[in-house]
Amino acid sequence: MSQYLGVFLDEGREQLELLETHILEMERGDHSTEMLQVLFRAAHTLKGSSRAMGFTAVGDLTHQMENVLDDLRNDRQQVSTVTVDILLRCLDTLTILVEEVAATGTTSGKLDQDVELLVAQLNALGSASPADASAPSAVTTSASATAETSVAMDITEYEQNAIDDAGHAGHICRAHVPGQP
């Protein structure tokens, strides 16, 4: 599999860039079917390649993102601030995971708990009715607060430095990393 690692990283970074660009468009109010389709395909592509390479955390997170994006593009769910915030946190986590693969050839498992929490939050979005999606429920709001608390408590100095370095290099959207100005 190591012979395909470079291809995975190139494709992964490309899909992450598409995700970032279009999630930020969604945040600015573009909820067009075309934009949601691009997001869905990027998540789908990253899911497939990460699972083929054995990067389970990336595959699991992108699979659940794909489910939410499918609901959005098929009008089974509506875009909300909560949805965008969770997708941005997913993007930041995926970026860190892909960069970890670039540095070490694998993922360490340090973010597995964060991935599980994000998957649960994405699942909660999918189970909310369309009317609930525009007004965050107590469960969703509580889950969002828990995610930020969990990340802030679990980040080591080494991980914070890695986040800072990735942000300076333009690999993550720093505005959505807890503790960053």
C-alpha cells in the first residue's frame, strides 16, 4: 500500500481543499444543489480512498459527512449554522489526520475520540427533523459545546504546535480551531 500513499495524499489534499472551499461557500449562504453535489462527491471520494488505504478514522468521518451532505442535497435536511460548524470541525480534524498520514504514514489514534464525537454529532443532525435543523436543539447545542470542550482538554502542546503549523501553512481553516484567535 505504501506505493499508493503519495497518490492518496495528493487526492486527499485536493478533496480537503474542495471541502473547505465549498463549506465556506455554504457558510456564506450558498446552498445550491450544484455546490452541495460538489461537497458530497469530495466526501465520497475521500471516504473511498481512505478506506482503501486502511485509514479507518478518515473513512468513518467522511462516510457520516457524506450522509449529512446527501440529506442536504436531497432536501431531507436544511443547512443551519450548527451543520456548517460541525462540518468545519470535521474538515479541521480530517486535515490533521491527512497531514499525520503524510508525516508518519499512518494515523496515531489520538483523534479517534474526537472522530467518534463528530460522527455522533453528524448522526444527531441526520436524526433531526427539517424544522429542527434551522433552530439548534438542546442536544445539538450540547454536543457542539462538548466537542469544543473535549478538543480543548485533549490537545497536548505538541498537537497545538502541529495545529498552529498546519494553520500557518494554510492546511486548516484556523478560524474554526478551538483556542485560536
